[in-house]
Amino acid sequence: MIVLSLLYPVYMTLYVCAAFFVGMVNSWIHAVMYFYYGLAAIGPSMQKYLWWKKHMTTLQLVSRLLTVLL
């Protein structure tokens, strides 16, 4: 029991750091998504600047994988 109580702060620190990391990654991914949606909403004239749609999808999938693993 004493060992568990000594390890609890270490566990909580790692848990909080992982949660913060996941939250930050999620925020950045959503910022990129909304930037893309904003450009797409401007109209067909912006289509040539939206070549990175596949990369955005890959970032979303990697983000979800990190969330599940952490």
C-alpha cells in the first residue's frame, strides 16, 4: 500500500501530461481542419490551394490513433 501511494504522484503526472498532449494535438488538428473548411467555403477559385486534403485526413487518423494509444 505504501508503494502504491508513493507511485501515485508519478502516475498522475504522466496521466496529466498525456491528457495535455492529446488535447493539444486535437486542438491543432481542428485548427488545420477549420482553416481548410474556410478556404473551401470561399468557392471554386480556392480549389487549387486545397491540394493537401489527403494530408489533413492522414493527420486526423494519426491523431485518433495517438488518442487511443495514450
